[in-house]
Amino acid sequence: MSESLITTLKIILIVFDVLIILSIICYAFKGFRKGLIHTSLVLASRILPLLLILLFIKPIGKIIIHAHIPYDEEVLTEEVSISGIVKTEIANNYFDGNLDELIQTKLDLLIDDFLISMVGIVLYIVFAIFVFLILSPLIRLIFRLTLPFAKAKEHHLLSRILGGCLGVCSYFVLFVVLILPVYGALETGKVIINEAATYDANLNETKEVVNSITDSSVTLKLTSHLGKTKEGKFGLGAKYFGQNLSIKTEYGKINIIKELDAIGAYLPRAIELFQNFTKEDRDINYMVDELNEEDINSIIAYFAKSKIIKVAYPTLMNILKVKEEHIDLIKRSNLNYDELITIDINQDLEQSQAFFVTVLKIAKEIDLNNVSIEAILTNQNIKLNISNALDEGFNLEISEKGLSKILICYLDDLLKENNFEHLMGLIDIDYLKNDLADDFLTLADIYTTLDENGVIAYFANENPNLSITDELRTKLNHAIDQLFGLKLLENQEKKLVQTAFMFTDYDQEKLNQMLNENIDWHQEVDSVAKMAVSVLELIIEAKLNQDDMTAMLENNHIVDILTDVIDETFKMQLSEKYFVPLVIQYLEDYLNHHNLSEFVGIITPNYLQHFFTSDFHLLVNNYKIIKELKIVEYFQNKEENRIEVTPEFELKLQEAINGILSMKLVENHENIFIKKIFSFMPEEININVEEMLKEDIDWQVELHSLGTTLKEAMVFIIDTDLNPDELSVLLDNQKARTRLPILMEQIFQLQISEKYLAPIVIDYLEKMFVNTSFDEMVNYITPSYLKNEFTKDIDTIFDIYDLSKELKLEEHFDSTNQYQLDLNVEANEMKFRDFVNKILSLRLICSHEKELITKILELTKMDQIISFDASSLDAVDWESERANLVDISVELVKLSNIDHVFSDNYLEASNYLEISNQFAATFDALVQSQVTSEYAFQIITEMLKSTGYQVQLSDDDKQTIIENTAVWEFEILTKVSKKGLALFAEDEEGNIDFEKIQGEEITSLMLLASDGVIASKLCGAILNDMLGVNGLNMLPVDESTNLPLYDFTLPTTLKTQAISIGTTFNLAKNIKNLDINHMTTNDIDELKQNIEAFDRNDMDYNFVEDVFNTIISGNTSMKIDDTTNWQEEASTITSVLEAYQNTSDKENFNIQDDESLSNMVKHSELAKTFLEYLGLIK
């Protein structure tokens, strides 16, 4: 604003001041001049019309605001008026266009009152001007014309003085009616700007300008100070201005300026607080700290006197009444609005001062940025203040008639939403008004007790080590007494019980039936209260919040408490009919949750009432034993919780098992416990327990036997550190060797063992003996054997295993392993003999000896040689055969260890003599046994394979071989085989070069072979093959059978004919190979020598005759005997051959031409036949 304008405005105000003063002087002078009567008439002409105007302003204003007026250039309806337009706009904005709702709130009347007031101000000013300018002069004129005393005349001094005074009064009427409101408006504006500038710095300049202008007006200063209270902000002018702006309503008259003036004293403080609160770095705690009780008192004092509050309150109630259709909670609260409207809200606010001060105290004590229930309930000041606030708040009339009902309805909604309808109505207005504060303090005390003693922290998992001391127990008992002494719970025992059962799955119909029981409910709940601390102690000490029974079972004190609680529970009036089924249901849920569903249904009310506590003590005591023995820990982690098994350990474990099985619950439910015991077995153990339980046996006795077996099994597992995946290692475990017989004996004392447990044991034994000497013998194990014989065999079995391991038999018999057991070492042989002897002594082997022999033959690979048929061995006395079988096993292993023993031609091996010797030793062992004697001769067949010949042995031959011993026979056989094959060796084309063979060699071979039965058979076969029709074809043949005439397989034949056949072979060889046309002198000499060689005393001439007849002519008439002159015969033959050799005409050679030769031939039958064979004689 420019300085010139400011100056102008200042001048105007000064001029007005001057004019006012002049006007006062003029009116005083005029009254002095006109006198008392005239001046009185002037004053009356102004006051009377103004009074009349005041009477008619409201009716006229009402007419105006309801008069039809154009709106948006047209008349909307007959109802449209200023009032209608305003109401319509308000209805559109706040009542969704529903004018009827606005009317129902009576807000239409308040609008009309406001509009009439506004129109009345305008009418008042207009009529006042009209009165002063027009009507008042007319009235004075009429007065002068009609009233005689109103005519002008001389006035005495008193009349003039009084007239002057009335003139001044007449001006004051004018001033008050027309001028004072203007100054009041200026004052109001100035005050508002000055106060606003304290909040908004942007208004400081405006403030200075306004103060600069208004300070120049003496009249404004005067009217501003007159009528101004000590704490007020407005003077006479502003108040009068406000009076003119007052709104008259059904509920009172509102003077806005007066209302502002009433709060003016607190306005600077309010502005200060507002400025502080709106700073960015201020939080809620700071704001609360800034407030003080004086602030609350000032605000409440203002509201308690405020006409605005008094008028607004009933209007708000009417609005709420209309709007409750849209606010479900308010609607269902069933508020009585007629009562609410009648409340003296100002008085209620005045009474609420203590409430708000208390709330401020609470707010100051609390960290509003981090509100903590714990901090609230453990602070004594806060608790007391909250209690006071509840008491003070709910004792206000508006709380009693309105807010309490809404709160109760809201709480009922929460209860209904959470299925606690039965608690609806528990909290009523009387409780809120009279008992809530006390109950709050009680609950806070309970919370404090629980918090100070760590109970709350325990349930928040922040104090896991909480324990109940005697002091804490006393405090908790007191807390329980306080809880059940709450006014809220007084005479509400049924609802308490119903609420408690809401947290269970208890049948609702059953619950309703229970609640209808005619019992002393107070006594019943009192019983529960007495047990509450014990139950809480159980929860805390036994960690039941995690369903963990461990702590309970380990704590004697807690066990005693639990027992007492159970006993006390069953003494309650509702116990047998309701609580016992509930406990049963809980136990069954617990059993189902912990995979113990088999026991569901066996817990009966009778058992719970009469036997449960005793059984529980049994369970606890025996659990402690198990805990002391660390059984559970061991099975959870064997590596970290190893246990040393002692006699004391075994006794305690058996005691614990027997104790558990002696529980009353077990009685007549043995089948269920047995079923559960078997459920812990591995899945691969497939026992039909249901079928087993149908067996007609005494299950009570069987269960206790099973308990003893269970103890032995556990001891076995613990002491041996059993790993089910490595059962074979148990064989090396000395403890297992000690424990296994005991366990087996106990298992097979069970009546169910042979039919149901034996297959399991067999399976485990198979796994235990896998890859050992017993891996196949396990197949012989039967339930009957396990029951009756196994424990007798077990020590021997372990000895056998040790020997097997020491001798490395698994490695020896493993074809992929290079290790060989050398039984030529005496110590090894003795251990192996012991090994086999122990196997044969096993009861397990009884009736399975045949399979054992077959297995031995297989392991030693002798099954490649011997085709063993065990079907004919049923009558064998195996006990008497044991020593023989041991010998056989030793020799078979020795044999299997020799290189090339199973080759196609052992004779070609460098160690053929070793092989032969061991074959012999094996044969001798085999023939000594009734079991294998007949199969021993299959070794001969194997040995003969190397020669390519097979022989037939008669029983006499076999007996002779046995008598000779195989050592003797096989040595000769091997020599004969080796020599014979070398003698008659074939060339690459399969031909035998007989020229290289000497008859003496054949003689030597025959003589060698004749010392052994087998060698004789082989030699005979060779001779028949080599010298017979398939070879040299020199052996005589029986014409009737076409078989060799002489049996060279007989030792006697070989011996007697050895020289004969050797000598004959040399001659036959010469004859077969002699070429007369190309023979040399040496050939003739050799022939002569071979013939002369027959001249011996040990020559069998019959055999020689047969051979000669076979070779030369086939004429059996040629006779050779001991009279034959072999020298002469040789000389004759050689002479003829020489003659033939010397003749030049060989084609015409004729012996007859030479008389001497002819005579020699004539006297020699052999020579003649031979020469005929050569073609030299015809």
C-alpha cells in the first residue's frame, strides 16, 4: 500500500474524529437552542422508529429469505428462495442431496436463523438510515403540527441545558446505530490482523500499515479500550459490531466477536503451540511436553462457556441421528438422541477438565513414539492415571448416555467376530462407570507381578530359565486370586468355563449340556483357580508350551504337582462326565500327533481316575532310569553318546522295561504294545503283526518275554555299536560274539520266534555272513535250527570265521584275487584241517554234508574234473567220514593251488610231476571216503586227457589201484604217458616215423607200464593204436571179434610180451620198410640181426608166430616155437637177399637157379614164407 494512500486514510479517520466531535458540539448546541421539549421529540422520533424496526426486522427477514427469487436466471420451484438455495447447496454437499435429512437434523432452522440474522443486519442499517434521514424528520414535523407544546417558544435556561444534554444523547443514538458498528468492524479487523501476524510473518507489514492507520483515530482508540476486559482483545465497538452480527437460534444466541474475545486470552498461547507443533523437527512427545495443565484448563474453560459449543452440540446430535442409518455401529448402539440433546454439554465439558488433565499426564509419562504395554502397565503413575481417567471419563453424562453404548456395541462386535457371543453383555454401562477403573488396576497389578518375576518374558521366549520359587508361587497364587476377583468375572462362572472351552475342540453340544448342569459353579471355578498356579508352574517348568515332556519327567517336584493336579481334577463335580473325556481327547490328540495312534482308545475314564497317577509315577521313574542310562541320547547320536555296558547297566535297563510293562495300562492291551514295538522295526522287516496277534498264546507272558528280549537287543546294539548297514563287521566284534548267543537264546524263548522272528534273524545272519565262508551255509538255517541248535554252534561258527580270516580263505577262493593259501606249510595245513573239521562238526551242516562237498569241489574247481552226484549218499555215516572229508578238503585245496593242473595237457607243463603227485594224494584221500571213493577214478580220466586215450577199469583194477596207492600208480602213469607220447610222437602231418622207434624202447615202455594198472591200460591202448590196424598193423587180430588177439592193457601181458613185441616191432619195421630193389648191405645186415634177435629164452614164440602170420602172410599155418633155428633162418633169408642184390637180371631172378639157395629155403619154413612175402619166391 502506498504512503499517499496510507496518509489519505489517516486523514480520513482524523476528519471523522473531527466530524464526530463537531457533530457532538452541534447536537449539543442545537439541543441547547431548541430546548428540552423539542430535543426530546427529536430523540423520540429516532428511538421509537428504531424500536419498531427491531420488532419487525425478524418477520421481514423471514419473508425475504423465503421469498421466491430468480436462481440461475429462472425460478426453480415455488420453494426456491434464499433459504432454499442455501439449504439445497448444503444438502448437496453434506447430505448427498437429501434435503429431508437436512430438515430432520433441524439444521434448516439454524440456517434460517443465520440468514435472518444476516438479513436483519442489512435491514437494520437500511431502516436506520431511513429513520434518521426521512422518517425521523417527518415524525418531528407531525409532532410540531399536531402537538401544541411542540411549537417553538422561548426556552428557559434549564430547558436549554437539558435540551443540550438530550441533543448529545440523540447524537449518541445516531453514533451507536450507524457509526459505532463501523468502528467495531475496523477494530475487529485490526485485532484479527494483529493476532494473525504473530503466526504468519508475512502479515507483519500489513499489521504495521493497519496499526499506523488506525492509531491516528482517537475515536477508534476510545471505542477499542472502552468495554475491554483484562484478558480480552475486543472493546466496545467490536463487541457492538458482534452484537449486530449475532445469530439467534433455537438453542441460543451466538456472538462471534464475544466468542473470539473469550478465547482471546489463550490465543497467543494457542498460536505459540501451533507454531511449535508445525515445525518439522517436532515429534509427538515434544508436542505433549509443550502442553501443560493450564493449557487444558484454559481450553476446557472456554469450551465450557462457549455458546458455539452449546448451539453446535444439539445440531451435531441431530445430524448424528440422521446419519446413523449410514453408520452401522452407531445405529446398533441404540442411542437415545432425545436424552443426548438434553445434556448440558458445557457443564459436561467443565466436568471433563480433570479427565483431560489426567490424559495429559498419561501422555507425558508415555513414549508415544514407542508405545509399550509393558511400560504402561509397570509404571505406577501411569496405572493410577489411567484408572482415574477411566473413572472420570465414564462418569461424564455424555459417556454414560452415548460413548459407553458405542464402546459396548463395538466390543460386542469384536466378541461376535471371534465367536465369543456368549460374552456379549458382560460389559455394561454400570461396569464401565463403576468397576472398570478398579479392574484395570487389578489387571495392571497382575501384569506387574508377572512381568517383575519374568513370567511374561518366559512366554515371550526371553526368559527360558524361569523357575518357580516359593516366593513366586505365593505371588502367583495372589495374582490368580486377583484375577478371579475381578468385578467383570463376578457371578460369570459359566461364561468363564464356556470361554475356556472355546480354545479346545470340545463338542459344542456337549459343552451346552455341561453348562446346563445344576452344580455349584462358583465352587467349580474356585477349584480351577486353586489349580491354576500349579498348571502355570507345569507350563513353565516342564516346557509344555512345546509339548516337551522331558523336563516334567525329570523333575520330581513337577511330577508331584502334575499328579496332584490330576487327582484334584478328578475330584471336581464335572470331572467324570466332562473333564475326563476332555483329558482323554487331549491324550488321544497327543498320541496321534506323536505317532502313537495305536494307543488311542485304550485310555478309559476308569483308568484315568483309578490307575493313571500310579502308572504315571511308574512311567516317570522308569523314564528317569532310561534317561540316566542315556539310552535316548545314544540312539540319537551314537558317535557322541557311547555307553559302557556294565552288569549294573543291564539290570537298570531291564528294571525300566519291566516297570513300563507292569503299568496297568498294559494289562489286557498287550497286543497294542506288541504292535507298537514291532512298528519300530525297519521297513524291510515285513512281519504280519495282525496275523501274528491271532496266534493262540499267552500274550501277557509273551509281552514280558518280549521285554526281556528287547533289553537284550538294546544291550547287543549298544555294546557292539551295531550298524545295520555293516552287519558283517560284527563277526570281528568280540562283544558281539559274547552277546549274540545270549540274544539268540532269549529271542527263541518267545513263542512267536520260530514262525515270525526266525525269518528276520535269518535275514540279518545272511547280511552278517555275506562274503564269508558262511555266505551259502546261511541257506541251511531254519527256524528250528535257530531255536534249538544255533547257540550251540555259535562259538564254533566264530572259530571258523577266525580261521577263515586268518587263512584268508575268502581271498584264496576269490578268482579275481592272486592270493593262494599254501597248505604245504604245516601250520597252514593244521589250521585248515581245524577249519574244515569245525565246519563238519556244525549242527547246521547236519543233513547238508552233500551240499558242503559240492561246494568244496566248486571252490577248488574240482567240479571241472569230478561230476559229483549226491543223490546216493543218504545212508552215509557222516560222523565217521569227517576225518576223510578233512583230508579230502586239504588235498583238493593243495591240488587247486598247483599251476596248470586244469590245463588240457598237464604233461606239457614243467611241473607235471608235481601235478601228478598231488593228483595221487587227492586220489588217495578221495578213495578213503565212502562219499567220494567212486569219484576218485574221475581223476584218472582227467590225467588221461593229456594222452588222448581213455581206459576202462574193472572193479578189480580199481581195487588193485587202491592197493598199489595212487602215488605209485600215478607216478608210473605219468612216466608211461610222458614216454609213450614221446615215443610215438606224430609229425606235423600227423604221421608217426616208425623208423626212429626202436623195439627196445617199446619193450622198455611195456615193462615200465606193467608195474601199474592204469599205466598198463594206457600202454595197451597206445600199442593197440600204434601197432594195430590204425598204425603199423603188426598185432594179431581175433578173426571172430575183429579185436586184438592179445590184451596189452593187462600188466601180465605187457610184462610177458614186452621183449617179444619189441623184437617183433624191429623186424616188422624192417619188413614194412624193406625195398628189395634198392636195399643195401646194411639193410640186409639189420634184417639178419633183427631175425637172430628172436633167439632168446624169454621169447613168446606163440605171440611171435601170430605176429609173423599177421605181418607176412596172414597164414596162421606158419609155426614158430622154441625149436626154430633163428640163426639158420636169418642166414637163409640174408643169403637169398644178397643173391638177389648181386644179380644183374633181377626181373628173371629165380631161387631155383641156385641149388644151394634152393635147398636152404626148402628146409626153412620161416625163410620160405618171408621170401614169398618179399616176392623172391613164387
